[in-house]
Amino acid sequence: MGPKKYSETFYHPYKPYDIQLQLMETVYRVLSEGKKIAILESPTGTGKTLSLICATMTWLRTNKADIFTHMETSPKKNEDGSESLSDDEPDWVIETYRRSVLQEKVDLLNDYENHLKEINTTSRKQLKTICDLNKEHGRYRVIDPLKKRRKGVQHLDISLEEQDFIPHPYESDSERDDASKSARGGRISDKDHKLSELNLEITTLLDKIDGKIPKDPSNGDRFGVINQNPVKIYFASRTYSQLGQFTSQLRLPSFPSSFRDKVLHEKVKYLPLASKKQLCINPKVMKWKTLEAINDACADLRHSKEGCMFYQNTNEWRHCSDTLTLRDMIFSEIQDIEDLVPMGKSLGVCPYYVSREALPIAEVVTLPYQYLLSESTRSSLQINLEDSIVIIDEAHNLIETINSIYSSQVSLEDLKDCHKGIVAYFNKFKSKLNPGNRVNLLKLNSLLMTLIQFIINNFKKIGQEIDPNDIFTGSNIDTLNIHKLLRYIKVSKIAYKIDTYNQALKEEESLRNEKPIKEAHKKSVSSQPLLFKVSQFLSCLTNLTSEGQFFFEKSYSIKYMLLEPSKPFESILNQAKCVILAGGTMEPIADFLSNLLPEVPCEDITTFSCNHVIPKENLQTYITNQPELEFTYEKRMSSSLVNNHLFQFFFDLSKAVPKKGGMVAFFPSYQYLAHVIQCWKQNNRFATLNSVREIFYESKDGDDILSGYSDSVAEGKGSLLLAIVGGKLSEGINFQDDLCRAVVMVGLPFPNIFSGELIVKRKHLAAKIMKSGGTQEEASRATKDFMENICMKAVNQSVGRAIRHANDYANIYLLDVRYNRLNFRKKLSRWVQDSINAEHTTHQVISSTQAFFAMHSLNSH
């Protein structure tokens, strides 16, 4: 079923290209037919994000009224067990009831739209005035939303004091019964905490019954209750900058109301979810450097006697006028994440917690990968995916991201540093720590020493699998309850206190010695505290499943790796109406089907791959048939290959591509590129090539070279950038127009088969094939295919950097004779496959290149 006639172009703000229409029609059809999965490949520059917005929002606005009415008019049970509206009722009764429900919804929606319009007008003026004052005075206004503290500007001390390093008194196991009786003077016990939460729920319920919760529409409260959206669109991406791009795209189209004949205008209710690091406005919390420390500092402050002046976990705070005003300001127009902070500061209300309160009203929600893919995070944020449309952008990295979220690694060096930090902290503050803190720190330190000793005694080779029960064999550490230690780390907030104390010691030592803080140390301040890293690893020890494996990795590390990413993804699939996986380079799609969606029936999966928006003559892909150009592991170090064939190709291509256009080449590893550079420098070939094109090359520990390369291209020096597959420049960088007129892929970038991770993954895959009744030959073929998929995914991602918009043009050179094999060709992105020329000798490739650029030179005049 296609879109209705009135939405033929899906309200696209521009005249869409044919491939954009095809993509939007595919998404609309998937949603209308109730398909579970859509895997969409749309190259960068083809307007993928805008097309996804237009298709999903058109479907939502077209169907929301029917969905809402169906939900409201479905038979419901009365208190006596009878149905309030039976299927046996006459049609006219059901229809009359349906119309009355719909009219009530329309009236309330009109009221809310008028309210948002008024909020937008008055609050914008107020916010601008406050922001102007803030800029003038270099400070911000702090207002208590419940008027319990004095109004006006407050100057907050955000320097670290000794007290900041000391956790609240903690109950040791033996003290638990006594502590629960005297929790008023120290940390609240778990039992009391649960009772407190229960009391809050009961109080809230009684307030509703007694009518104490305001219901006057002028304060917006009933708007939140009534205007809950039955279906939401969740859009997830890897970075906040990518989510910011989504926000800017969402502002472009204009969509009709869900109740077209009854509501003239319905704003898009958009909510950008972000972490406390992005949204916290309390200086006492924001003085901490890492996300983990900020989360712990926030919890610490909220549960302290002082509390947070911007948020209280009370019904009164949720329904006070400033809280509701901020919630409605978020929906008064499409706001970016950066917009929420000054709005929260102007009202003295926490944007992070208000955004959580705003979730029920939202139609469209953006969120980072972690919020969506971690089930525990979704639960803590009360994100309900039931019947939602979930869009995962940049999904080519989805499997790796899931594995990363549910995996953990700790090295011998990490454990030693953590042990050293705990000892220093304990020696400094032991007299100020209560028995519960002292006992748990000693237990934690014993556990670290056991792990350190296990690695020293047992590490033999990378990829060596570990039975976690063996870690504690021969020690008395197995008497410790790791669950209780993890609970201690979480509740006491000890990780960020220890880490910050040790960082303060290093800074103090640097100042005392009058030495500048090393750059590496500066980076470590903003990295994850070691105790957080260790506790994540310890949590893996307590959650043993058949989907994961412990093993030794390089640098004397123990790694726990998730081997079945489909398992944690199941909860998303089960809850959502539809999951859309979208990216510029999704091939090989078979990788998603086998590793992420093995239990989903084929009829519930739709795949779509569109060509590029550029004309066919704007892209050529060349594969040489010259047998000497084969970069297998055995042959690629050959002096003849590097110094003759590879150099000659780059030298000839550098002259064939116009000097005003840059060239980008991707090498399979830092090691191999360093070898090539060294060989070329030894026999003066590097200087020869550099005289034709200024060469920039990526090194493992080198500086950022992109700005230098960009300046060189702008100056028309005929620049050449040598980059690494999987490095900083292979993903997320736009080499548009003259920044890249030719992209070269040197060899096939297979991953390191000797890494512990790949040794374990291949072994697991082969065992799974054999266990399901497969043969040894089928197991070998599956592991070979697995390695090829990793390789070709990297190729697609790297060469996709070249073409970035409809008028761009460039050539792709796949420099390895093996690319002629069908098993590699069919795993290229469709738009690359469709542009492949017939096999060529290198001489023919250079001649065709000269003709290609001569044609574009004529067309540009």
C-alpha cells in the first residue's frame, strides 16, 4: 500500500530525486505493510536523512488519528470485569463514541497548539533578555523553581575541597541491620530507599485522587497527560553532531496535522535526548570531567541533605509552573540540544530531567546509540519502544557497537594503576572513612591483586580462552561477593572520588616541580576513570552467558567479548513496530542477516539499495587486471611490487588527475603504509612523487594532517593524502569536490587474523556451524565469508568518502587484482558496482582517467 494521494512527495521541502522518492516509498510501504525490518543503503549526498524524516513523519501523521481512536475505542474492562465498549454494540454506537473521543482529542490538541504558540512568543523574548544579560555579566541566573531558596544570582564555589573526595558513610555487611535503624545520620539503606520510593508513589497517587495535582490548562499539566503520542519515531546515531544534523533537517519540511480537517497546524513534537554531560546546569556537578563522574556527582548531590537546586524528585517539582514551562518550550519549536541548556538556566530547571518528563508527549526523539542499544539504559530513562518506529543511522557499525557495549577489557597495567590509586587514596583518608568504606576498599583491593596475579601466572598467548572460575582458583577471594562490591562502587560513588583525588595529586606534583602537565595526562583527565573500567569488567564476571567468552588479548589483557549481538538486539525487535537500519554503505547485507537478525523471517525483512544521485558519467570505478598488483600478506612486502608497480601507478595517476584536484589513497594498515614510505624514501622515489604532488600521510602517533592537506588542495598543489582503512580519515570525513577527485584502495584490508578477538570469533562461528549439523567445509566457508565481510565493509566505507553531493565527480581505483573475483565484487555497494569499468591494464586505466577529467574540464567551462 503506497502513500495516499495528498502525500505524493511526502512533503519533501524540495523536488525530490527519483532515488529519494524510491527510498521514501519503500519506507512508507514497509510501515504500512507491518514489516519488521528495513535495511536501507543510500550513499552520502543523496539526502538520506531528509528522506527518512519525510517518509516516517508522513506515515505517522497519516495514521496517528486512526491509531489513537483504535486505542481509545478498543474494549476495556470496567471495575466489575465487564467491557466498557463491546464488539456486540451497534455500529452507530461505536461510531458515535469514536467521534466523541476524536473530538475531545482535537479540542485538547488545539488548546495545546495555542498554548505552545503563546509559550514560544513570550518565552523567546524572556530568554533573549536573560541571555543578553548573561553575556554582559558573564554569569547565569539561578532560580529555584519551588521558591524554597532565595531568588537572584548566586555565586557557586566550584573548586574541589577535601570533602569532595570522601564518600558518605557506607554500611558494611555486618553493619546492615544497625545502619538501617540509624540511616538518618548517614547513607540511606536500600530498604529505606525502596520504602522512600514506594511512599513517593503512594503520595503521588493520593495527590491525584485528592485533586492536589494542578489540572488547570493554563499551567500545561493536562496537556502532558492528554497529548501523549501513541507511536513515536526514535532516531539514533553515533555522535551528537550527527544528531544535530538530523535536527537541522527536521526543520526543513512542513507536515499536515494528524487531524487535517479539524486542526489547522500541529507542531512536530521533537525531543533531543542527551546525557548529563551535555545538559547539566549545576556547576557543582559540571566541575567533574568524565560522563561517569558527572553521573555519580549528580546522584551524590541529589541524595545529599543539600540537594540540587535545579531538580527535586517530587511530584511538586514535576508540576510546578517553571518545570512545565520548560517542557512546553522544548515543544514550542524544533530545538537543538544546545538550545535546552540556556532555556533551563533561564528558568532554573534541570534540562536533563525535564527532557525525561517530556518523553510521553514527543513524536520524534533523537538519542545516541548507547541510550537505544543498552537495555538497562533504556529502562533507567523510561524509554518505551512499544509500537515505535526505530531508525538507526550509520548502521554499518551497528554490530560492532552492540559488541562494544556488552563487552569489556582490562589490562594488567590498568589493574596495577587502579591498585596503586586505591592504596594512595586509602592511606590518605582511612581515618575519615567509616568501617563500611574501609572494609569494602580492602576487599576491592584484594580482588584486584587476585586478577593481577592470575594474568601474570597464566598469560601464554593471545586468543587463549579463559574459564572465569579459574581466575579465583587457589585463592580465598571466592568468598567475596562481587555483586556486593559492584553495588558498593555504584552506591558510594567511590570511583570518581578516587580517580579525581589521584588526578589532583598528579597536578599538584606537576605544579610543585614547576613542570607543565603532560599532554597524555591532560587526555587521561577526561578519559574513563580506571575503577569504572575495572567495575565494568567485574560486572561481566557476574553475568556469565553462553553468548560471551573470556580470553587473553594483547598487552596482557583479559577481555570479555559478546559473541552473539542478536541476543541484546532482540528486545528492540520485539518491542518496536519497525526497525529501520540505514547507512551510506550497508553492504555486505548478509552480515546483518546472519549476525543480527538470524531469527527474523525473510518475509519480515525489506532491503533497499539505491544508486547515487550523480549522473553516471560522474563516477568511474577501475579494477586493474595486472597480476603483479596483488597485495596478499605473502606478496605485499615485495620490493618489486612496492618500488616498481605501486610507485609507478601512483606516479602516472598523479599526472593524469588535474593538479587542482586532490587524491586520497587508503592503505590496509599503519605498518604497511610505513613500510611503503620507507621504501620510497630509501631510493628517492618519495621525493620524485612529492615533486608532482605534495604528499601527506597518516601515522599512528602523528598529528592531524587533514588541515594541511586541505590547504594544499586549495592552493592547487596537486596534493596526495595517504590514509589508513579504519583510521581517523576513513570515516566521517567529507572529501567533497576538489578535496578528492580520485580515491585509491590499495589491496584488500583484511583484519588481523592473529588478534585474540578474531581468533575467538572464528572459533565460535565454526563451532556454531558444526553444532547445528554443518560440515567442516561449511564451517570453513562461513569463517572465510565472515573475514571477507569485515574487509569489504571497510572498503565500502572508505571509498564512500569521495562523492558527497549531486554535482560531485570522482574516480575510484580498486588496486588489487583480487577485486575482479565475484565474491568480492558482489559485496561492494551497489552504486560502486554499477560504475565498474571492464577490466583494464594500468595503462588503459590511466588513459581512461585522462579522458574522464578532460571531459569534466570541458563541461566546467
